[in-house]
Amino acid sequence: MDKLHILDHIQSRISELQKSHLLLQEQLNHSKIQLEQHMNDSALRIIDIIDLIHTTTIHMHSNNMSDSNTQTIIKKIERRLIDILKRWQVQEIQLAEGCIQAGKTRVLDTRHTSEIKPAGTILEVCRQGYQRGDTIIRPADVITASNTGT
């Protein structure tokens, strides 16, 4: 009788440990999802800053407002932000063969071109897209060719 009681106790304890294990796995998965979302949100904030740097640089060049020291400082800031993104494995979306890709591109406009190009051919990338692994953080904003050229 004593052995049966011990065996029942062991089986009960194993069952409790399995339940605890499953609960801990669920908590770990939830924490991973939250961490990934936090990383994506943080990456998006950094990407927005990089966009502001690009806009500021273009504005400064077009108005002849930049000196070499300012340009150097801006480039250093931009490089450091890009390094952070690289450490987080965030990269620019590569658009294969210059064509739109579902989820990776957002078409802002279509235009007729003097050359005949297939519909969906990217004519211009207005804003670069970014991804981390298979997760799209921000799609690329593009302008594409329309069905017919003029």
C-alpha cells in the first residue's frame, strides 16, 4: 500500500510539474511577443528620426545652409541610429526586380511613363520600408507604372 501511495504521489507531482511547465511556456511566449512588439515600435521611432535627418539634409542642401561640420555631425548621428537598427536585425526592404510586393509596399500613386513598363513596376520609392526578419515594420511607399504608357 505504501508503494502505491508513493507512486500516486509521484504521478500527481509529475502532472503538476507538466502543468507548471505549460504555464511557464505560455508566459514566455507572451513575453517574447511583447518584446518583439516593443522592439518594432522602438525601431519605427528610430526610422522616423532617420527620415527627419534625410529631409533636413535635403532641405539644407537645397538652401545652401549646410557646412561641412554640420554634415559630419548629421552623418555620425545617422550612422549610430542605423547601427542600432542593425543590432536589432532591422533592415531596409529589398524590392525584388523593381516590382510591388504584397505587404512590403504601399502604392501612393500610379503614373503613365514614356516607356512601356508592366503595371506594378516601381518608378520611385518615396519612403524606404523596413523589416525585422519576416515582420514588416513599415512598408515602402512607392509610385508605380500604370497599365499603359503615353
